[in-house]
Amino acid sequence: MNNLIPIVLKRKVFKVGNSHCITIPPEWFKAHKLDPDDLQLVLVADKDIRIVNPEHETEVYDGVTKIAREVKV
């Protein structure tokens, strides 16, 4: 487990062409020692949207699919 304090901020959604975008604060990249210019993030979207550090992709995917199996809509 890491000692990082979560960054919880409201972010405005804006339209760019046919897509919608949000911004990610630079503090998040600094805290995780990630280079935003050389990175693909994982987007987990269901009822909520979560942007995931790729280093934690497997554990987040496993958690989300477990919840989906339990809910079985």
C-alpha cells in the first residue's frame, strides 16, 4: 500500500470536437512520478469514472469485474 493522499477535485468537462475532456492536475503526475507526455491512462467507466495509474490497472480491473459479476444486471 502506498502513502499517497488521494487528490479529490471537481473537474469541469468540456467539449473538444465530438469528444468530451477533463483535465488532470499536474500534482497527480508528480505524486506518482509519471510523465504525462509518455503515458496512456486506464479509464474505468460505469456509474462513476475513474482514471487509473497503469501500474494499478490489473488490480482495478479485477476489482471492477468482481463487482460486475456480483451485481449481474
